Amino acid sequence: MPSVALAVVRGVPLFELAAPSDVFGVDRNHLADPWYDFTVCTPDADRLSAWFPPDRLRDLDALATADTVIVPAVPDVDTPPPPDLVDAEDVAGGGQLEERHAADDCQCDRGHGR
């Protein structure tokens, strides 16, 4: 069964969690069997227990064992990601990842004179 892990840290808009949760978190064995093993990885499991079933919640270390890792958007692209998320992503990528800011990849003018 393919596994999908959704990385959730403080400040991620709830809307960003809805699409991956609906696509991968709802059992759709009528489309493909087996469907995905979906987990939500977060350092704040207590804060998310009202939104996700407890058996789906794991800490960020579980990103390392997922086949696919989803990292949702954040409200401010100029704010660096939390170090514990970067560390977990690096482990999940086998040390192959580099820290990047979404703003570095943006091709738009956000009023910063770029």
C-alpha cells in the first residue's frame, strides 16, 4: 500500500490541509485497492486531534518512511520553515534536500521591486 504523509506545522492554513486530506485520507478502495495509507505528521498532535483521527497523527519523524511527502503552503513565503520540519524533510529525502524559500522561486512582483 503506498503511503502519503502530510507535513503540518504551526501557521499552515487549514484550507491547505483539506485537498490532500480529501484525496488521500478518504478510503476510495472502489478506485484502487489498496488505497493510500495517509498520515498527518506534526509536532503539535494535540492541537490537530480535533481535526484528524488520532490513529492518523504521527510526529515529523514519520516523514522518513512515507513514499510521498506533501508540504502545504504557508501564509508568509518570506518566513523560513521551522527547523524541525527542514530536518525531517532532509531525513525523508536521504540527506538530498536543500533548504529553500518559496520566495526564491517566485517569478512574480510582490511589491518588493524585483
